[in-house]
Amino acid sequence: MISRLPLLRNTLLGFCALAGAQAFAAAAPVEYFQLEKGFLPEVKLPTGGVALPAFATPNPWAFETVYLMSTNAKGQRTWRIENFLPGQASSQGSTMYLFEGAKLALLVDTAQNTPSEMGKNDLKTIVRHLLGHTNSGDVKPNPVDFVVANTHSHGDHTGKNSQMSDRPLYYPELDWPANAPANWVPIKEGGGAGPHGPAIGKIDLGDRVIEAVNIHAHTPGSTGYLDRENEMLATGDALGSGFVWAHFGMISQYAASAHHVVETVAPYQNLTVLPAHFFQNSSADRQYPPMNGRPVDKQYLTDQARVADAILDGTLIAEPYAVGRGIVWGGIDSARVCFALNRITPDGPKAYLAVQMSGFTSNRTRPQLAKIKSNFYLIRGLAEETIYLVKGQTRALLIGSGAGKPGLGELVRRLIGRTPVEVVVLSDDADQMGGLSQLAAKKVYVPKGMTMPAVAGAEMVAIGDGDTIDLGLNQEGRPLLFSVAGLTGHSKVGLTLVDESDRVLFSGHALGMQTPDGGLILNDTLENFSTALAAWRAKTDGKYDLVYTAKNFEWMTAAEFVDQVQDAASRGVKEGDAAMYNSIKPAGLRMVRSTRVDDAAASIVVAGTKAIPGGDAPAVGGRGGRGARGPAPAPAPKR
Ligand SMILES: [Zn+2]
């Protein structure tokens, strides 16, 4: 049996090679750094990034440089065209690709709108120069002309579109803008009718066909360009470069896209993946194992699909990502995906999902996070509730137990192993108590005055203002002590916890969540809440830098959020109806917003009130409302 194995393998290989040969000639080998004649190499840093400025000497080709990637048996060439930003500020580069056919060429993307001199070193002149010369540098008679296709709508890939108004520009149908120029043609996988006229699905370059492949999520219409014969796939930002920014869309859509691409490219053993920020292949974390700076490949696509699946089934442990205050990321093997906890599927999450707040990347994000020295997880639940888990050396504390969907107990075990767990319930809300029976907790702390739930095998402990929960020592051997402070308003028995060693406040439902709509649901008067809040602040102020609520989908809420809760309450008390709008979440009541509607926005919806005609709240994006001032939220940078 053993002796026959090599024979069998050879037979299989022979068959596969034959099957491939029947379809196409073998793909030409690809080189990534074969500089095109007459162009300058970008200066690489030892860290894998690109130097500032990107070119060591004045560049006759403005901010572009070109690498010849391959020449196939038909003499058709493929180039990588790099575009870097001017000046010292950033060398963030965007990558274009040029596919040459017998009758036409295709330029994928137009990168950033960097300055150039028309007719001398603009993008069209560069492309014509490439198509107009042979590989040995001679002038090529009758060179082919070219058309353009965009992978997606972001400005760092469409920057020079306006220079291409004299030729067809294929643009993803689902990214289509209002007032698209007349030369734009919708493109989508398979082509077909659509809202902007018939879309095409393939671009025939003459003896070379490039097919559109839907890779949605990074943008609604993100499109890849597949050359089956030469086994190349330009992915834009949809799958690559260093890691995927999937947080603009739903992870469920991203997972479907990733699996679709993996299936589509399954026949191509030597697939070359061509991402739109090529330099990221070797920068940041990708310079280390397992990628060691090598370009993304077919395995990377498979790994990306695995990451998406692991986000959906809750097996991925995420960490805060350096951009924004709500984006997390996580990876498996060669893949890494950025995503938003509130964009898992259109119907919410399908599994409990953990974010390790004290992970290695958190130290690079915000200084407040670097102060967290405990093993600390944010757990997003299936009812969009948030639970927290803090692990000390000998026992762990779960803050809230969620709405009670299955899976929490399993996840907690996975995170802390056999460490005994205690649970604290911060209010009589259903999403604080629902999961108690899953946890095999030794001790359950419950607010004084609340009806004790029955939990088999657990010691029930009533706690209130001034009490402490002692978790022993944290991972660094420092005391891990939580002080309890009562705050009524949402609930008559509402509690908060301050973890003084990590400088974190767990506020449960007592402060609502950070948002201009439906933040705090107040089941008391604004006057009573203002009084309670002032008394609570006297005990807790200065002891924390971060606030985690029972509804957080963001990992970063600064302590100044509490100022904004107080601000909203005071405005409601002082100005009365003049400060109130009709509520949005839930609708039908009256609410008051904090003065600031930016990063620290607070809002209070007052139970027992009634919406009034004409009293609707202005959209926060427009910020036209009374008292709506302060800086606008920083827009997420586009990639
Ligand atoms: Zn992008």
C-alpha cells in the first residue's frame, strides 16, 4: 500500500496538470519588484513601510513608479503601478494594476489625486508610455489603448478618475454615486440590468478577458478583477492588503464575499492576489510570521474566510483596533480583519463575541487602555447587551450575565478555563440576570432591595452603596478591588462598580450608553436623577478614566461622558420642555440631549412623557438642534 502511494500521487498530479493544460497555458511567473525601465524604486524602511518622501531623488514620473509583474506566452504584460503621497506627511500608497491584451488594456483604479504635469507625467501619459514600449525599451508600433475600472468608491483609488473622461470607466454598480460622469459604465459580477443601465460583467481585452467578481463589504459594491487564464485577481481593499477594513459593512456579508472568492479561485493553483495597497503586504504586523512580509496569496484568501466565520460563530477573540473607538480586529494565521461589534449581521450578532481589552494592541490605541492591567474582556451578547469579564489570579468576576441566550457559559469557560467565576448583577434589568444559570457561579452579588433570583449552587450576596467586591490580586499582583456605588434613576436598585486598579467604571444601565439617541432610559424624574447623580459623582469622580455600560458596542468611552450625562439632566431640569425633543429610540417619549453630540454624547429619554407634534429631534449629523455645538466627530479615514 505504502509503495503505491507515490505512483498514485503522480497519477493525480499528471491528471490535474493535464486538466489545467486543456483550459489554459500555465500562468506566467510573477515578479513583484522588477522595476520598469526608467522608473524609480520607492525607498523601503527596515520596518517594511515606505520612507518619507517615498523617492530618494526627484521623480520624473511625479508620484508614481512601475514594476513589470509578468509577460505571458502571448507577450501580454501586467504591471503594478504605485502611487505615493507627496511631502513628509504620509507615504500611504495606493496601487494600480495594468493588464495588457491583444486589442486593449485595462487600468484597475486611479489611486490618489496626486499632482502631475499633464502630457509629461500624468497617469494617462504613464500608461501610454508602458503600452507604447517593448520590454527591451524600444518604441512599440501600434500599441493598444486602455480602459479603466475601479475596485471601489474610496478616494484613494478613484483620485484620478476625472483624467480618464475620454474613455470608458467601469465602476461598481453598488458604489454608484449621484451624478456619475457620462463615460462611466456600471460593472458587476455576471453583468445584467441595473438601476444605472445595463452593467457589464467582463472586459474583453482581446485574447485576454478580465471578469468582475463581487467582493462586497468594504464598500457595498467592492469588485475584484479576475484574469482566469493568467491566474490573477485584483482585490482592491476588499480582501487585502495588510488586513481588511470590513467595518464599513456587515461581517455576514464579508464572510459571504470571502467564501465566494475562495470558491471562485479554487481552480487556480498559482493565483496571484493583487491588493490596492501593495506596500502593506510587508508593513506593520505583516513583516512578522506567519507572513514574514510576503505578498498575500491564495492561502490568505482562505484564512480571511476563516476569520469571518470565527467572528460569526464567536470563536475569534478580538482586540481594540487603533482607529476609531468602536472598531476591533482579530486574525487567524495570515489573515486579519477589522470589524465593528454592531455590524455583525443585519439582525445582530449570532454568537457571544469577546474583545480582549488588555491585549497587546490595546496599548497602542489609547493611553486609558494601557492602564488596564487585569485580564479584561468585553463580551457582546446576542441581544446587543454587553457583559464584562475581569480575571484575577484566583477568581474572575462577570459583570452582568446577559439576556440568557445560550453560549455565554461556554465562552466564559473558554476565556478563563477552570478559574472560579463570581457574577455581579447591577440592576433588575432582564439583560443583567438572564444568563445566571449558565455560569456555575460560586457567588452572585445582587443589589440590595431586589428580589433574589434563585441560582442553583451559588451563594447569593446582597450588595449596596459603599460595599466592595474583592477579587484578590490581578495578573500583576496588584489588588483587584471593585467599589460599589448606587445610582438610581433607570432602576430603583441601580448599582455601578469602580475597578480602581484598572481605572474603569462599570455603569450598567445607570448612565445609559454613549449616544445622542436613546442613551439613558430614565424611569424617574430628571430632578431626582440630577440629585442622585450629583451624590454618586461625589463618591466616584476621579477614580476612573473609562466607562463601560451594559450596552457598549464601542470599547472607548472617556470619563467625560459622565459630564455629558449630567449636562443633559441639568438642561432638562433648567430649561424644561425647551430642551426636550421627541425621542427616537424608543419613539413616543420626550428626551434631552447633552450639549455635546460628538464623541461623548449623552441622551436621556424620560419615561411617562409623551411626544408632541413638531417636537422631533434633529438628525445629529446635521447638528442643527438647540445647544448642539462642539466639534464634529472625526470621520473615519478612507483606505
Ligand atoms: Zn477602500
